Amino acid sequence: TQLLEQSPQFLSIQEGENLTVYCNSSSVFSSLQWYRQEPGEGPVLLVTVVTGGEVKKLKRLTFQFGDARKDSSLHITAAQPGDTGLYLCAGGSDNRLAFGKGNQVVVIP
Amino acid sequence: NAGVTQTPKFQVLKTGQSMTLQCAQDMNHEYMSWYRQDPGMGLRLIHYSVGAGITDQGEVPNGYNVSRSTTEDFPLRLLSAAPSQTSVYFCASRRGGQGVSPLHFGNGTRLTVT
């Protein structure tokens, strides 16, 4: 099993602040996915990154895939309460996708 | 489209009881899978299927059985429930073929074994 480590586990910030969370591994991935999960619901895909060094933007969310394809980061600009949730990174073979333990983000109004 | 539907939403079992968690998808996805989510452990793959009649084990398959008789349905069976199986269970599906495609998750079944 390819291990994905996410940090920090928990992050609480004020509305309007910026934040960055990380997903790291010792393994090389052909692609990484980021999901967001809200209480009582299943994870929902935010983005897939496939190329080393790739940067993808989704409104105020910026995702980066490391050059060596072993790590990824998620940066949120001017966080809003609606950004509150558990952010999960996932990678591995198509049939055996492995997930990190998640970054719990709380944005305080 | 309903997407991925899981039933029941909540279930309480006594040790040794059996039950089946239901999962159905209406997106004609070839791939379906079951994960369990526990505090501090993240999502762990139990079993998966790449098409009707084909199943395989994931990371934590012990204590669980699956079958895939149709494209739409992928039930998860607990033959003799144990307290260690207390968890939130998620079913997920995606289209088959090569390339990266997103997993579509249901909203989970919260199972408590006493």
C-alpha cells in the first residue's frame, strides 16, 4: 500500500485568511486526486493532477503536484466558512486507490 | 440521476449478527468499491469489483464478503459482526477503462456493533 501522509491533521483559521495543506509520500504517483468531505456525506472530487509540477486552480483553491510526483499541496486564498471540511488526497492504482487521513479545515466566520 | 445510493443510513448490530449493506449506482459504472472510514485511520479499501462477476480484495477484506451479479449493485456482507467492524462504510463507483476517472461516493452507512 502506498502511504499518503497529510499535514496538518487539523487547521482552524479565521474567514479571509489563507491556508495551505500538504499531501506527501515516498512513492511516485502517476496522478493524485483531492476530495472534500462534509459531515454526513461522502467525499466529492475537487481535482486530479497528473503532470509533475502541474498547477490547477478551482476558484480560490490552488492545487500543485510536486515535480517528482511524490507530493501535492492545496492552497486556499481568502478562506470562507463554506470551505470548512475534510480534505483528502488519494493516489495509487486505478483499482486500489489509497487515501490519506485527511486535513480537517475549519473556517471561523 | 441518483448517483450512488447506500442503504441503510444507520444500523446497530449485536456481536455475531449478520447483515448486508446495500449499494446501487445508476451511472453504468464498471468499477465499484467499498471503503470503511475510522477516526485516525482514514478511508481503507475493503473490496472492489471491475465488472459483473469480478471481485477482488482490498486492504482490509477480512470479515467481509462481496458479490457483483449486476453492473448496478455491489452489496457488502458481514457474516458475523464484531465490534471492530464499527465504522462508517462508503460505497464508491467510477467508469471503467484506462485513465484517471473520479470516484463517486454514496453518503455512507454508519454501523455500530455492540
